[in-house]
Amino acid sequence: MKYARLGNTGLVVSRLSFGSMTFGSGQGPMGHVWKTGQKDADALVGRCLDAGVNLFDSADMYSGGESEEMLGRALGTRRQEVALCTKAGFRASNSQLRTGLSARHLLLQCEKSLKRLGTDWLDLFVVHRMDPFTPLEETLRALEDLVRSGKVRYIGYSNWPAWMAGLAVGIQAARDWSPFTSAQMYYSLAGRDVERDTVPLMKEAGIGMMVWSPLAGGFLTGRYTRKDPQGAGGRLSEPDFLPTDRERGWQLIDAMGEIAKSRKASVAQIALAWLLAKPWATTILLGASKLSQLDDNLGAADLELAADEVQRLDALTAPSPLYPDWFNDKTADVKTREALGV
């Protein structure tokens, strides 16, 4: 296992981490994800620990909190050996007071998560989504209160646009409050939007990225192909939450299959290895419900793609430039670039 510092902190985390979103049972639109019982959860967590994984992630909304309870039980006495992260911000009940990023909701949900996880503190507490109805400063003050109380060591955000994260970083610096140390964002070969604005912000602010859904919801496992787009009845046989350009995706999967064959690896391992080649992707959250899936994903830790392989995959998936990016690129001072070697 390889390790990296999480943002501009002394917290050293494994490049491959584990997310417990599959733990539990439930109904509704996420019912097909919450399907792992305690026995299997124990086995998955144990295998991760044996492989050197030291960062585990959950959220209060995964299976209505059951995921946190199961993760806490699975870690047991080894809790102090790992960095533990959870998230809050989604609706917790029908009450209008039990949702969003208000101070009331965040403080309450943190307390409930601590109890479910069976721990006195969280290494990382993450706001799970943006909340347009709560003043940003209120959210940031609540996070600062949690850090000062000793219940939370580090804080992060997830699924925020770069402009909001940048504004928050400025407020934190002006108030001398604890800064964001991580951003949990969707990033994969099938979804590289974060490279436009989020990655530059993170580099400037010293924020580490925790990547969620690195296999694009299963699309990049190799199960789905142009010949069998339904994946023999797999989860993506119905419309998926993540937007994916399927035609472009088939070309990508064909190329990944060629690289995988030459490397005697799986298509999923190629997708993960591409992410590991990106220095701003601090840690990649793996999600699995079976040991066979987890073992295959963990195998990516020892797979290092060649520069030409990374470049090939980069070229196949490069995001189209948006304004003002294309304008600034076309009008850049060529002589200055040449003088600086960039």
C-alpha cells in the first residue's frame, strides 16, 4: 500500500481507502446499494486492514445510519489504528430541522454519528452537499465549534462547486478558523469535470481530494460493453445517477481493455491506476459488497501505468474546454511560457 498526506496536514492516509456505503439494508432509490450484512462487512473491513488501508469513510444517510453502526462494529478494537471519516447534510427525517448545513443539524448529526460509530472523536467530518438556504459562515462556525470541542480533528466538504469552496477558504483564513483539509468529489475517467476549477483550487489551498465512485458507478469495471450495454442485467441496466457519455465510454473501455490485457490486469484496476497516477487524487474510496470485488480493486495498489498509457487515457477522456478557459489558453503570452518552460 502507498500513502500520502491528506492535504496540508500531518495525517498520512492510504492511497486506497474504503467507503461503507454498501453496508446495511434499505428501501428506495438507494436500496440496491445497501445490501451488505454484518458478517460480510467484518470480512471486507478485515481485508482492508490487512492490506494496509487506514482510512474508512461513511455517512449518516447511508442506510439511515445503519452503515455507520456496522462500520463501527467491524472496526471494533482497531478503531484507533485508522482514520475515521463520516459526512452529514442530507435529510435525516421529515422535520424541517433535520436537514442541510445549519449549525443545529450539523452539531446534532455529529453527536449521533459518534454514537453509531462507537467512538469519542472523528478524524474527519465532512459536509456532504451544498446548502443554499444556510449562510456559509454559519456552517463554517459550526465546523469550527466541533473542532474546538475535540470531537472532530479535521474538516472537509463534498460536492461543492469551486467558487463556494474558495469563498469558504477565505472566510476560514480571515476568522482564523480550522481550514478544510479535504474535498470528497466524484472523479473518474468517465467524469473529469473537477479538473477545470476544483483541482486548481485544491492545489492553491492545500486541500487533498478523496475520490468517490472511481469506477463511475460500475461503468468502468469492464462488465458493460458495446456488445452488452446492460452488463447481463447489472446495476447500470437502468438509468444511473452519474451522467456518462456511453458512446465515448465504449471507446474508452475498448482502450482500457487493451491496456488491461497487456498488463494482465482487470479493467477496473486500470481505472484505479489512472487515478493513482494523478497527484491531486490523494486517496481513492473503494466500495465493495464482495471480497472478490475488493481484492480486485486492492490489486491496483501495485499497478503503475506507463506515461504513454496515462496519456492515451487522458486523450480519450479530456473534458471540452469551457469559457473562460479556452479564451485564456488562446491568448496566453507565448514568450513568457517559453521563458518559464511551461
